[in-house]
Amino acid sequence: MKSVRVHQYGAPEVLRYEEIPVPEPGAGEARVKIEAAGLNYIDIYQRTGLYPLKAPFTLGMEGAGVVDAVGANVTEVRKGDRVAYAMHLGSYAEYAVVPAWRLAPLPQAIDSRAGAAAMLQGMTAHYLTRNTYPLKKGESALIHAAAGGVGLLLIQIAKRLGATVFGTVSTEEKAKLAKEAGADEVILYTKADFAAEVKRLTSGAGLHVVYDSVGKDTFEKSLDCLRPRGYLVLFGNSSGPVPPFELGKLAQKGSLFVTRPTLLHYAASREELLQRSGDLFNWIAKGELKLRIDKTFALKEAAEAHQQLEARKTTGKVLLQP
């Protein structure tokens, strides 16, 4: 089968489109014929070695397709089931072997492209707003990278919960997308200091929570956007990891909270996985949550897809298809 592999860390050029054996499922596993794979920033972290893995490895933490074989003791899925999954390595390929408990059934109304687009970023938006900092009606939130895949979903879910939503973006085109998703205020960080704008727009009060996937470039100013006892939810580091930080500053800035969550710990059981994915698929099927699939690349074009994601030339979701 064809796959995209990393043999050494580096720029997108290190991605190799190559032939490897079709994997066989072991006990508790199922093999999925991949119809669409989701591109996520974690793929870049793994490719560059920021999140080190033993090479060589096949990239991709999210996919959707059809179960074509199951191993021993599998009760969760059967051959022929349409499924989607996240947080398991190996979806940049024609086939992937996945622990069966991680496979979420795809409803009739959800195709494989939507399934692959929704799982990782959608469940991330779900846990951030429902569990890490449970947003309530009347509260206020800032979402960085508001026109990205997670950002557009975060806006919509935050509005469902009755929050006032601020977003940061880099261009007028992205601002339009964030507004269309429901953001109340959109700040072009290329033209204005986002922390100063938040203070101005809130009359100095600050926000209840900041959802920050950017990291190094936004961390300190994100803290400055918060009201006393506010929460900074740092769930990514697209600009690089946050440098060492003096925790005493949290007291000085208003007894603030900082947390660094990951989906792995918020979809740690099949029950939790099915609850999150079920909510997402239900909302999508009803038209209450809209996915934006921005670009679809052939699997062999994975390096180009990585280049565009890193250069911030994408909005919404990027997919790869074998």
C-alpha cells in the first residue's frame, strides 16, 4: 500500500510517499481502508521532532473510511462498518490499523470527508468548551486562529453555549470567515495589538477565558486579556513552545489559571469518545455545526499540504485522500 512516512525530522521535504506492506490487525484492533485523512498541526510537530517519535513512522492522527478486517476479540465494530477516528498514528496511508475502541461509527448522513474533518478538531473544540473551561451563557472568550479548523468550530460551539466570542485572525478574508461562524468581535492581530483591543472592547474588564493554540507568540498577551481569576487554555503551540514562565506572574495579573490540555486525556474511554463524536455528528447532520473543508490534497501531495498549513494559507480543514 502507499503511505507517507518520516525517516528523519525536518521540513515538509522529508515526507516520503512510498510503498509499505498492508498491516494486519491484532487482538482488539481493526483495519480501516482510509477514504480521507485529516491534516492537523500535531502532524507538523511530529514531522519536525517537536513531538519525537521513533522513525520511520507513518504520519496522520485522524482518518475515516470502512472497516475491512478485524482482529481477535473485537466487539465494537464489524467488517463493512463506516467509521472515523482520531489520536492514533498512521492515517496518511491507504490502510490503517486502529484499536477498535477508538473507532466511532459514522451516521448515514455523515460522509467520510466530513468524518475525517470532524474528529480531532471537533472533539478538541468540544472538550475545550465543555470540560476544560466549561463556558456558560453570558461569559466571554477569546479564540486565537479563529479562522482555522479548530477556531471555526470553537466559535460555533461557544455561541451555542451563549458566550460572547472574540477572535484573532491575520487577514480580512479570515475575519470574514470568523464573523460568518458567529464571532462577535474579530481582531486583526497584524494591524492591532490584540490585548489592547480586548481591553478596549471590554472597557478594561477582560475575559473569562482565552483558548490559545498559538503558544509562544501569544502567551503573555493572552494572560493580559483575562479578568481576575480568568483561564488561559493553551492547547497548541503553532508558533513554538512557550518559554519558561515565572508562575508568580499569575498572581500579579489577577490570580489567573493556566492549563495545557490534550485530547488524548479527554477521549480516554470509549464512552467519552462516543459521547463527544455523537454530539458532533448530530449537530453536523442537523446543520447546527458547519464544517469548512478548505482544501483536499492527494496523499502523495502531503508535503505541499504541510507547507500551506505552516504558511497559514489555509482556513478551516485540510484533508488528504489516498
